[in-house]
Amino acid sequence: MLIHPWDAPRDDAEWQHWLATHDFGQLAVNGMPGEPPHVQPLHFAYDAERGEALAHLARPNPLWPALEANPDVVLSVVDDYVYVPGPWQAPPDTPPEHGVPTSFYAAVQLRCTAHVVDDPAGKAELLNRLVGHFQPEGGSARAAAGEDPYGRMLPGIRGLRLEVTGVQAKFKYAGKRTQEVRDRIAAGLAARGGPLDARAREHLLRRGHEA
């Protein structure tokens, strides 16, 4: 992905903080010869300290042969995206109709080496970490190999430990625009009030303040 200097994260903490609250993405796996890539939507839990993301998929999933043939994968997450009308982006002293429309978005791509977890105890431990991430309030029994209620279900899934080997992150929010234009875009987002406009506006204001 193209990342201009003004769209790059300020530091690792910026993208890690964003990723901590965006835990649904798409796993891209190179296809076998003659096949297109596999793109699998999935929930995951990113662990910054261990440098890995955890996930699991059903055993019948067709991507397994391709993943085992080439474990180099990309986990892609995109959110907080909005369409920005051209007039909002018009430079000062330029007719509004000459402004160029664009997209705002935040994106993180984790390049990973995938490790398949098939050991029942390993899968149970992985599932418990996932549930702890998504359901910190508890309420579900812990998974344990050979024990009810989930032990008999473990053969139906395979775990994934995605070892992060590289990161690309981008926050595209008018980083190269003047303050006057950024203020106009912020006002437009506030007035429009679309489903993701408030989150995009937060990024716009935050990164403008940090610049």
C-alpha cells in the first residue's frame, strides 16, 4: 500500500492503539499455482508484547492447503473510512467545484508467518486467550482438551498463530492540507453525521493537532 509521509503513523503506539480496538480483518493467503489468493474474513486478537495475532478457522476451510504450502500471509484491517466530497477539499481561493474528492481511512497490514495449531491442548489455550480478549467479562466455560463442553468440538477447528514479521500502517486524513481546509472538512463531517464520520473527524483533528 502506498503510504505518503504525511499519512504514516507518528510511531508504533499510534497503530497499535488503533489495532487494539479493531480486531476484525481479512487474512490474505497466496493461492496454489493457478488459483487466486484466498481472502478470509475473521476475528483475531493482536498481542503486541508477543508480536503475534491469534485466530481460528473451521477445519473444512479451503485455504489450509495453500497456507501450509506458503505460510507467508497478510492480515489486513481497514476502518474509520469516509468519502470526502470535492468541494470540502478545494484549496483556498479555488472554486469549490474544482476540489478533488478523496477517501479517508485508517489501515494496518500485518505481514505474518502463519503457524497452524492442531494440538488439542494448544487449541484450547488459544481459544481461551481469544475468549479472554473478546469476552473479558467472562460468562463462558474454559476450553480444555477432552472435557465438556468444548473438548469434543476441538477437532472441528484449527488454530492460527500469526507471527508478525512486518507492519504497514496508514492514517489518511488530510495530512498535507492546510489548516483552513482541514477545518472545512471537519465541519463537513460534523454536519453530515454519517455512520463513520465522527470517528474520521477524530482522526482528522487528532493528527492535525499532532502535526
